[in-house]
Amino acid sequence: MAAFQQNLSEATAVIDMSTLEDGAGLDDNISIASSGEEFVDVRKRETATSDTLDEVDPALAKGLTGALGQSMAEQVWKTGSQQAKKAFNLYANIDILRPYFDVEPRKVMKRLLSTFVPSRIISIPQKVASELYGPLMIVFTLIAVLLYNMKSSGHTVREGTLMGTAFFVCFGYWWGTSALLYFIAYICNSHIAAIQVLSLTGYALVAHCVVLFLGTAFHSVSSHSMFYLMWAIFGGLSTLKMVLVYMSRTSGQTQRLVLTGTCAVLHLLFLLYLHFAYHNIVEDLDQTLQLHVPRAPVSLSHDIPIRSTHPVIRRVIDPQAVNPIARVQELGKSKVPKARVERDTKQQLFDLGLKDGLDKSVHDEPGAENVNMAAVKQSPHQDGEENRNLVQYGGQAAGKPGDLAIGMPGDQAIGMPGDQAIGKTEDQTTGKPGDQANRKLGDQAIGNPGDQAIGMPGDQAIQRLEDQAMGKPGDQVGK
Amino acid sequence: MAATSVDVSDVTDQVPLDVEGDITVPGAPPEEDEEDFSTLDEPVKETILRDLKAVGKKFVHVLNPLKGSRSLLREWDLWGPLVLCVMVALLLQGDNAADTGAPQFAEVFVILWVGAVVVTLNSQLLGGQLSFFQSVCVLGYCVLPLSIALIVCRIILAASATQTIVLFAIRFVTVLLGFAWSTFAAMAFLGDSQPVNRKALAVYPIFLFYFIISWMIISHTHSDT
């Protein structure tokens, strides 16, 4: 009976067994009644405030200059500022992130070291730290290491843009890969939280930091074997750790395979990319220093300083400047009559609809892209000029074939992974007139490969180009 | 049981209060408030001179980071950091105006300010006691040694056309000194505001920030060909 009464008064579908006893039932009734009173009280309070507000409205009509108006203004200000504070606290509250920074230095060190120690237990879910301090610092360190890489690889002046690239690449990878992996983990029914994926990916970047730093500091001139070894060891260990974590938290062979495969591929390829995209210059520099036999065209141009192949820039710098590349071409490399060259490029430009802006430049620097396309090596054409021309408009269309004096070897990364030299030139040289070639170059052009010859007295630049044309990726000639 | 829990809360309540007490010296503020009320009517020259003096005093504090000096923290202002940042960004520009110009300046400027903001956020998230602008102010002022090093580097670069290894070594050592000084000064001011066991966590981003700035300085050489 008591229980039945209780159910009626409570009006819930759930029968609270503790209230089945007589004594307890009474207590619950009382508590419910009191809470009901509270509820009534609150409602009364709300109506009271609304009443006061109603009372104020007619007063508005009477005039705001009086004391009433002033007090109302004060109230509006107070409410407004309170609401603003609430909104601010809600959206800009860094306290949301505070729990993820709650670590001790020793723990961070331990986690750093344990990223290279895979745990073989996959039957039970492995413990993953959900912390953001470590990964954030690691990403910043990676950016610093990339800067070091870029600087030691070549002489660059536009540090700002390099920083932007490095920032974008590192943070983009961290967040992008984490998002992708979390998405796949979600599909594959993995028992892992987003913040854990973020943390895991971030910590695994320690391998990248270590490998890149050591790779740059101790890079051997002739081969990449040292890098590959470190790539396999450090990259492999950290990948293995991540893979085992994912495996321990996923069930089902296919799901495991998909998730771990994606993770491993992305992680290892990113390390390769970072190394080759920002590192080519060292190689080229060394190769250039070792190759003492200049090719024919080079020797003809040793007295031409390259300041800029960009038509506008060059004219700004020195209106009387002779186009260095054009001279080179004239000096004997050219087997193609200039007219034909110009015609070809004009035609290509016209196709691209770029003729207007680049009329002069096309004529003036048929060879300009010589610089740009450092990576001409890929070109199937035997004739250097054609390559140059093909690439030329491509590069120029980009707008800044060469802030030569500036030269950001590192910039290749913009828009295109390290194969810039490779991918780009392939497009160009295979004669894909190109919006594609053009656009690609355009994207890359910010700091495009052509720039690398920058800053270099002419012969070296051309020599380097020639060297590269021999089939070396990497036009990063930088210096 | 209740007594022990109250005791613990008393202790934890007192700790932040003590820290607040140290930073805000009870004697000073009322005087400043009186001044504030009357500064609207004073001639502009006085205001400017006063601000300049305050900035200069803070520069001196940075160059001699003593543990006791708290004026950097108490009366924070962003004039000094702004001046330093603009100067550094201008000096780090490339020489070739046609090629460089605005973007480069903007990049350095953005890096300095965004870096200061990020380091501040990090120290706050780690449980630091300073307010946002105080930290930004300190980090900005502590760029002073590095900017002095930058000026010295520029002088060295401008002095001789050919850069020998000796000159490079001089530049390197100067920048290294500036970097160490900046980091040490920043640590002296910001270190006490962090929980003791997390000092290293807060110091590392500061180290990285000044390291990147030093890197920009040391790698900046004249680009005229």
C-alpha cells in the first residue's frame, strides 16, 4: 500500500526498492514534497523578477534621464557584462585544457622514452596517456629542428616564410593525422578516445625529431644510408609502439589491419617526407662541391651573376640588367632557334591564358626556368632549352620564379610533398601544357625550386642546374 | 575528520593568498591610483616621459635580473615589447627592399607575438599564477638582450664585406650570450610563479622561443650579392 502510494506520488516508472519499507517510504514522501516546495519557490522567484521587469518597461516610456533610467542602464550594463563573461568563460576557457597539462617533468620524460619501447601485450588495452603538453612541446621542437634543417641545408633569408611552412606542416600533420586515425578508429570500433589518439600521434613525433636532428647533424655526403638506418630503427620502434597500442584496443583482424596499416604508413612516410623535402640541399651542395668538371654550358656562364629571373623583380633591382639565362642560352647551348623557342612558349602561354602578363618575360627569359626547374632531370627531352621553356612558363606563371636573392630551399614543401622536383618537372617536361603544370608550379612557386639558384653567382647556379639535370632530385640548390 | 579537512583547505587557501601578497605590494597601489586620477589633465609630454621612464626602468631590470625586482610584473606595459619587436623585425628584414619588404617583417612580428602568447598560455595551463599580460610583458621585455645581440651582429656584418670564420664565431658567441641572458632573465621573472615541481615544464617553451629567435638572428646575413 505504501509502495503504491509512493509510486503515485513519485510518478516514476522506477520502483525504488529502498522505499518499500514503511519508514523509508514516509521519508521519501517528505523529501519529495520539500523538493517540490523548492521548485515552487524557484518559480515564484522567477515570476517575481519578471514582474519587476514588467514594472520597469512602462517606466521606460516616461524618461531615461531620471534616476530610474540610470539604474536601468546600470542593470543592463551589469547583465551585459555578466553575459559576456559567461560567454567568454564558456568558449575561451582555457581551463578546459587544463587537465591535459597536468603533468610532472619526470612523467613527461618517461613517456618520451617509452615511445621507443613497444609493449607486446595486446590482449588487454594498453594504457595511453591523454596529455597535451608533451605532444605540443614535441611539435614545437620538431618545428625548430626543421628550421635547423633548412638553415643548415642552404642559405635562406626569408626565415619568416620558412617558419610558416614548418608550422603548417607540423601542426597540420599532428592534427590531421590524429583526426584521420580517430575517424578510422571510430569506424573500426576501437576503444580509444580522440585525445588519446592526439597524444599518441604527438608523442610518436619524437622519433621524427631525433631522426631529423641526427640526420642533419651527421649526414654523410654520399648516401642516405645512415638516414635510412635511423628511419628504420627510430621510426620503426615508434611505429611499432603505436601499432601495438591500436591492436590492443581493436578487435577483429580487418579492423586491426586497416587502422595499424594507416597509422604505420602515415608515420613512416611523413618522416621520409620531412627528410627529403627539407634536406635535399645538403646533397646538392655536396655534389656540386665534388663535381669539379663543369659541363659545357656552365663554363660559358661563369661570369653571369644571377640576381633574379623574375622579370619584374629584376627590372626593379636593375633596369639595365641583362638576362643571365638568356645569355647562357645564346652562348651556345641553344640549338633551337630563339624564335621557335619563343613561339613555343608563347603558344603555351597563350593556351594557358597567361600571355598577357608574361609577354615580356617570356621573351626575355627563355631560360629563366632553367633555374626553376632545377629538377629538370626528369625531363625526357634531351634538349635543354625545350625543357627550360616548358618549365619556364610554368614557373613564371607562378608569379615568382625566383626570389632568387632570397631562395628558400625549404619552401618546396608548400603545397607539395618533397617530390616537388620530381612531380613538378615531370608534369612540365612531359609537355602537359599546363594548367596543371602551371598551377602546380604556381603553388610551389612560393619559394619554388627555381629559387634555389639564388644567391649564387651565376656559374654555380647553372652548374648546379646542370648537375641536377643529370638526374638528381632536388633542386634545392639553395646556395 | 572534519577538523583535518578544514585544516587542509586552510593551508591550500593560504598558499595562493601568500603569492598574491608578494606580487602586489600593499604600499604602492594607492599612490598610483591617486596619480591615475590626475593624469588626464597633465601635459602630454609628461605622460610620454613618464611612460618612457617606466620602459627604461624595465629595460634596466631586464639587463640586471635581480630576484627582488618586481616592477616588471607589477606594472606591466606592452610598450617595451612593441618597440623591441618592431626593431627586431625591421633589422631581420632582408636588405633587398624589392624582394622582401612587408611579408618578412610581418612574419617575424607574428612569430614574436604568437610565440609569446603561446608560451604564456602554456605557463598558464601548467598552473602559473601570473596573469596573461604580465607574462607577455615579461617575455617581450626579455627579448632585449637578443635585440642587442642582433644590433651587434648587424654592425659586424656591415663592418666588413667578407665574412670570415672568426667574424662568424664572434656573431655566434654574441647571439649565444644574448640567448642565455634572455632565457635566464625570463626564468628569473617567471620562474617563481610556477609550481615548484613544474618549473622545468614552463622553462622549456621559453627556451625554445628564445632559441628560435636566436636562430633567426644568427642565420640572418646580408643577402646582397
